[in-house]
Amino acid sequence: MLNKIQAFIDAHEQEMLEDAMELIRINSERMPAQPGMPFGEGNAKVLAKGMEILEKRGFAAKNYDNYVVTADLNDKPSRLDVLAHLDVVPAGEGFTVCEPFAPVVKDGKLYGRGSADDKGPAVAALYAMMAVRELGAELSGNCRLIWGSDEECGSSDIRYYYGIEKHAPMTVSPDADFPLIHIEKGSLGMRFAAKTNATEGVRLVYSQVGTKRNVVPGKAAVVIAGMEFAQLNAVAQTAAERTGTQAVLTEQENGIQVLFVGESCHAASPEKGNNALTAMLSFLGDVPFADAKQKKLFENLTKLYPHGDYYGKALNVAHEDESGRLTLCLTIFAYDGETVCAEFDSRVPVCGTKENTLDVIWAQMVEAGFTPEPCGMNPAHYVPKDSEFVKTLLSCYKDVTGIDGEPIAIGGGTYVHHIENGVAFGCADPAVDNRMHGADEFMSVEQMKKSAAIYAMAILKLCK
Ligand SMILES: [Zn+2]
């Protein structure tokens, strides 16, 4: 069976690459909505091209109001959805092998924006369906290929689609890494604030740290008034030494700015960076603020978010299970002269609940003098690793690669985060940096062919 599939894919390699290149030639980053084009002109165009390709390859295709296009393998009951996307992140700068939307195949790699994320994988899945059809095997269930167009900006495309159609009993998304992701942690973000203003003595004047909740800040600055430069410098340098950051002081009209420089990283893996904001807090905890309430606020905050605590230990929420450890990092902080407010990002393992996580943090923030804004928890996504579904997919991966793959847990969310019994399955080789979202993004042609064969085996086994 596998031999026949691989022979089919070998024989159709050129068409497969052509189809992927046709899609890559269209800039499908999100653009302003227009009537009948919810994600703008580029995405409407790429979906139209997608329809054209699906029909050219002989499938019954359907366009759902320019949100997604679909193709069915047969008219049997729904069994497996394969969910990929045709939208891309903006081209950015620095492409050297080709222009971002003028794809080329060079040294066995298909280059261009979207080649790996996710147009190449989308087309690999199409050729898997073609290979299965060619085999003429009798199947009892349908495989539906779904090409969405809003994965990069919030996945409202599939929310729309699943408002019309039911989920299949099983869903696979070729929009991540092999072997397979069966756990995606949940997430919790909280914003909290407190009033504090002092006009005399040592006092906080201004601060604005962080841009996005899911990014650990690499720089954090605060303006303090009422203190001698040398004295403030001594406090800052002590904090910098303690936290492995650098502190740079600058005289300003309204006081002295103290800038901490650490290292930025993604909030889902905070141990990869060095949070400049918690270093700054550690410093603020040592500043002899004149106002007793202000002093207490920062002492409290420093205790709850100590520098280097990536796992919510100080907040008593350091949960851990097979999905990994809870991570928590303070990423945003601001003071405008009246109100101090801050936000954290937390990735929560399967065992984390509202009761043992959100409520626990909430109570401590209130006790520390802050008012949290109402927020909810986005639950974790989990498909048991000993389910037939996961075992079957891993067996297909092994059929083609010879590798015994272990399912993995991640802190981020994929296209299937809200889809019951959905897993991300390929098609990147985790050992290869395909520069997804960066310049010179590429998809290895070998990997694309292997992936198509793996998906074909999966369709055969799951829809039989
Ligand atoms: Zn993607």
C-alpha cells in the first residue's frame, strides 16, 4: 500500500509543487475586510485559487463565504477533517533566495512566504487525498480537507465554518511539527490595577513596560523622583546584579529614569529569556518610597512576582502534570501618575482549574492591594496519548519515517485548540528550522512528499 502511495506522489511531485507555488504567489496576509471578503482581498483571492486547484484535481469543492474552502474525498459519513490554512503572516524583510511571493524550488527546498506555514502542508494533504483516491480502496468514512484563511489572526474562519458544519469525529491539522501534539496548555491572562500617587519625597513618576501580553519584555524603564543619583544608582546596580540584568540611569526633567535590560522571549517559554520587568520590580521593592502605601504596594508585588520565578511558585499555583509545568510571567506594567496597572501571561497544564489557579491568584492580588479585572481561563486542549486515534497517527508516521514518535505537549495553541479530538500532526520536521514566519521560509520537497505519504496512510487507516 505504502509503495503505491509513494509511487503516486513521486509521479506527481511536479504538479504538487506547482499547486503550492500557485498559492504562494498570492499575498494572503490579512487585509481590511470588504463586502463578501471577511479577511480582505488577498485571502479572497487565495481561496478562489484554492477552489480552482481542488476542482482541477477532481474534488467536489465548496467555498464557505470566503472563510474556508473544502474538498470531500467521498460522500460517506464524516470521519476525518484535515485542517490547514492559506493565510500567511506579512512578508517582512530579508528574503534573499527569492521574493516572498515569487516562489522557487532550489536545492530541494520550496522557498516563499507560506511555503511551510501553511500552503505547502495544505497541498501535501491534498495530494494525500489524491493518492488514496488513486488506490481505489473501499472506505466507510469521508475525509474532508478544509483550507481556512484566518489562522494567523485568531481563527475566526473556522469558528464561522463550525457554526455551519459539525466537527468530524477526528481532526488532524498539518500546521505544526511531527510527530504529533496531543496537549496544548490552557492560558490565563490577568490585568490588575491600584491607585497610588505621591507628590513629595521619593516617589514613582512614570513607567510603561511591555507591548504584548505574550512577550516577556527585554527592556523595562521607570522614572523615580526625590532621590539622589548616586544613591538610586546603588540600589539599581544591586538589583541588576541580583537579577543578571543591566541597569542604566539617565537624568530627566521629571526625575531619574532607570532602565533595566534583560532578554525578551515568548511568554510560553519564559525560561528562555530574562524578564527585565521582574528585575525592575525587584528594584522597586528596594526603593525607599516616601508614601507608605506606595512602598507596601511594590513590596507586595515583588513578593508575588519574584524575578526568576517562571512557574507561579510565589503565587502558590505551580501545578505540573504530564502536560508540563504551569508557566507564569509578568509582561506588562504601567504607571501614569495615578494608577499602577500590570498584566501577566500564564500557560496552564491540564490539571489547572479556575478554582486552583485563577481564584487563588485573584485572592492574593486583592490582599496585596490590587483590583483585578474580570477574566476567564482558556482551558487546556487534550487528546489521550493512548487513544486509538493518536496511536494510529503515530503508526502512520512510523510507516513512512521508521521513527517511533512520542506525542508532545506545548504551551502555545494550534488551529485545533478548540476542536474536540483534534491534534496537530506535522508537517515540519522538528529538527529542521524552516524559518516559519521569518525571511527565507522554506519547505523541504522531501519532507512535503513524506508528509503527503503519512497523511495518505492516515486517511486510509482512519476512514477504512
Ligand atoms: Zn500556521
